[in-house]
Amino acid sequence: MRCILVGVKTKEKTEKELKQSLYELEGLVQALNGKTLGKLYQKREIPDPATFIGKGKVKQLKEIAEGTQADTLIFDTQLSPVQISNIEKITGIKVLDRTDLILSIFSERAKTRQAKLQVELATLQHQLPRIYGQKGKALSRIGGGMKTKGAGEK
């Protein structure tokens, strides 16, 4: 895994806390035998609802990733499914948030059957809001076939 780490300094987080958090994230990447190619952070009062860091910064991130040949972007925060999807569309690169990275480490290191099941359960619960079918339409109908009624039909 060749990755770029991304952090955002908000009102609640000081610059020192942000740098410490990115340093910790770099350690988590090393735990997965990954290589950190760069770190990007910005100051932002309110995270952008669509991309968390803003479209301009995402485009800049895409250029950096292409230049360094990174294959993963790791954000130092919890991202919404929409934010991950939007960033992946713009950059064309896999996007992980802090929780995804930690779950990957747990899944790699789980040895016992019970530990593997607990990690799998935690991963599925984390990914549940991100599950959707073909452009969100495949899972939208409950019924089908003859003489069956769909959701809301009487």
C-alpha cells in the first residue's frame, strides 16, 4: 500500500494535535506494511459536506497522488459514505478513513475464530451505510414477480 495521509485542522483541533494524529496514522500504515508517500493537511472551519476537504483540495490531492504513484488516500477522520464516494470519483484512487485502517489491522492480526468473527462483524457494521447496488437502484425494490406488490403498494 502506497498512501497519502490527509488531515484537517478545525476549531476543535490544534496544529500540534493534528501533527500528532497524522504521526500516529503513519504508524498505523506501517503496521500494515504500507508506505507513506506524503502528508497533506489544511485548515478549515467547517468540513465540506461533499468531499470533507473541498473540491479544489481533492483535485490537488489527485495531482499529488498521480505524481507519487500513490494507490490509497487515508483520511485522519471518520468520513461519510457520500464523501468517500465523491473523493474516489474525482481522484480515481481508493479512499480509507481512520476506522477502515484500524479494522484492516485487526483483520490481518486476528488469529482465533472468535476474533476473526468479531472483526468481521465490526467491519460489516462499519460498511453497512455504504452498501448499495447498481447506482443505488438494485436494492430499492423489495418484491418482484407476478402478483406481488412492492414497498408501499396496496
